[in-house]
Amino acid sequence: MSLNNIVKRLQDIMRNDAGINGDAQRIEQMTWLLFLKVYDAKEEEWELTENEYTSIIPEKFRWRNWAVDHKDGKALTGDALLTFVNTELFPALKNIELDETTPMSKLVVQATFADSYNYMKDGVLLRQVINVIDEINFAEYAERHAFNEIYEQILKDLQSAGNAGEFYTPRAVTDFMVKMVNPRLGEQIADFACGTGGFLTSSLKHLLPQVKNVSDKEIYCSCVYGVEKKALPYLLCATNLLLHDIDQPRVIHGNSLEKNVRDYTEEDKFDVILMNPPYGGSEKEVVKQNFPVALRSSETADLFMDVIMFRLKQNGRVAIVLPDGFLFGEDNAKVAIKEKLLSEYNLHTVIRLPHSVFAPYTSITTNLLFFDKTGPTKETWFYRMDMPEGYKHFSKTKPIKLEHFAPVIEWWNDRKEIIVDDAPKAQKYSINEIKGKNYNIDLCCFPHEEEEILEPKELIAQYQEKRATLNANIDSILSQITTILETK
């Protein structure tokens, strides 16, 4: 069985089903089925290693007992399969009973199906999809790990699946950020808006060479923690971690902004935090109440910065993706957040990414901020990462690669100021210089702007992103004005 074309085969079958509308639904349909197949393979392992293992899935609804086609004419198909999936399977998995003793390896089943749906309306096509997925032998170590590459393709397809694209950060970006932060075995690593788990799996890949014995493996399997608000990326993340042999995936289906940051204790803090938080969005007023007044913002990314600062351990390290709006924003909340960041944390590096890194989802310019909790900022280095030679822009077919970060890595380890075309490519500023600019840290200068011709869809996405950022800033200012008027 060729793994290379499995995603295409599945998508081709589902395109003939009238119940599925667009790539996002195809991916969601594919993923809950993959989850059940992967979970069944993991249960086969657990049955061998754990005495008296009991599945949380009722026997009738385990993949092996309803999905596998033994070619004896008895496999469910057509209307009978649809009726089983819609009226028996989904209700059973959505309503699994849990208690405080239920391990994460079992909690993940109910959490996965809480907001999942069967979109297919043709039971014959659904049987075809199931049979293709069942061809994959997840019990075979080599095939399971080869499937990781196929899974990567599913995640990349999210970029062109409408709003689902927000869940995917290019793997080269996650790998670079992890490499620079350099997690060590024994440290706890978190992403509070983890999407499909890109930062978590990049961290695991970075840590794996440090595992030397059984004790190390136990530490390794419990070192990553994620929270994801939306159902589809949560489902993808849980499956992703199971594929990476994390039997007890510590991934929470929820909103990291819904807890009061003042309530976090030392046990809630982490050594390493890696994030690409959603930005351009806004949260309800009740959510903003979870943050100190000065740090309340209408911009989602700003609130995640607050969460990070409250959940970082002493000597902990952070790498985060943020849009330009955070760097140059001068509304009261943004200035207060940056003032807290620079006075209590060491913002040592800001890297301006080239345009179109996140194309085709957005062409908004983004930045990587690196800071740690070792004391206040004394100076900050700014580095402008230019487009690689031979590239006018990145795209789905020509994405950014880890090798494109080679000049940045070389500079990182031997920092010097660099001038290109009479403009700084790499430069450091003292904290007093930054304070003098009213905490404007948009200091990665460009020597010139090149005109870029974008596809209509990209232009619309770019406009919508800019509009969302501007609306969030306006909402924040109006909120501050309202608060002032109410106190008079």
C-alpha cells in the first residue's frame, strides 16, 4: 500500500459525497476516522503491556469491531453504516462517562468527539473511505512513522482550507524556534493555543536524541502540554501526539484565556513556552476580566502575551510569533504589556520574518520574539530576515524551509550589527532607546519595499487581516474611553 497518495485517494472519494462542502470538512471527516484507527492501534499496544487493560470505548464501537472489512460480505455499508455512525457511534463516544480518575489516554476520546461530526451522506462512499484508512498498518513501527509524513501533508492542506489555515504554522518556523530555545529533557514545554501541535511535535523531535534509557523515555512522554479552543485542530493535535508515541497526550480542549491569570500558581508554570497565538480576533468582555486592568486588550494575541508572562517559570524561555501590530501598537494596553515585558523579562531578540511566510493564508508581516525570565531587558537585538535568493515570495508549492534560516542561525551565535543598502539588517537598541520610542519595538528596518502582485484571494485575506487588526485596536481604544466615562 502506497502511503504517498493516501490523502489524495481519500479526498477524491469524499469529493463525490454531497454532504461534504470544501476541504475543511473533508479534513475533519478524514481526521476523526484516522483518530479511531490510530487509537485502536495504540490500544493493541496497551493490551500487551498493561495487565487487564479495559478500553473506555464500548466494545461494539471499537474500530476493530465495526470498521474492519473482512471481505466476508458482513461489513457495514450503505444506509446501515450511516445509521450506525450517526445514531449509535457518535452518541456513544460523545457521552462517554468520565471521572477524576480517568487517565488522559482515555479522556482524549470523549474530548475528541465532543465537537466532531459525520458529514458524509453516502454510506457506500463512507465505506470506501474507511477501507482506505484501514489499509494503514499502525501496528508496524516503520509504517506508523512513515505515516507522520502523510499527516504533515494533511496539516499543510489546512493552509488552503479557509479559516482552518490559522491552525498551521510552517514546520520550518516551528523547528527554527525550537532550535533557538533549545528545550532540554526534564523541562516542561507548553503551547496555550497549540492548534495541530506543531510546536509540541517539533519539541519532541528536538528532545528525542536526549532519551538514553527507560527513565528518560518516561520524562520525555510527559514533557509537552497544549491547550486548543477549536475542535478540528484539537482532534488533529491529539492524533498527532498519539502518532508520536505520546500515550497520555496532555492536550486540553478549552480556552486558555478563560482563567484568571492571578490564580496561577507555581505548579501552573512552564520552563519553555512556544506559541503562534491567534491574532486579529477579539474576546468577550467577560474574558478580559481575567486580566489586570492595565493589560486588558481587545486583541487576542495581546491577551496570550499576558498569559505567557504569568505562566513562565523563573529562568524560563519563550519564543512567540506576533504580527507587526504588537510591535508598533501605541494603545494603552499594548504599551503596558510591552512595558511589563521589558521591565520584568529579558527580550533579547526580535526577528522580522520575510513577507508571505504564512501564504496563502495571510501576507501580513510577522515577527519572532525571544525572551526569558532572567531579569529585566538591558538591550534587544533586531534582525531582518530577507527573502532567500531566487525567491520573490513563498507559496504552498515553494514554502519556507529550515535551510532558509541558516544565515539567522549563523548570526545568532556571533551577533554583529549588519548594514545593507544603507539600512540596518541587524542592530541592537538599549532599553533606554526603546523607552524613548514609547516602547515601539518595530525596529527591523527595510531598505526598500518591493511591489508584490498577489492573487485576488490573497489580497482579500490580507485586507481582512489588516481590517481585523485595526478593528481590535479601535475596540480597545473605545473600551478605554468607555471605562473613563463610567468612572466619572
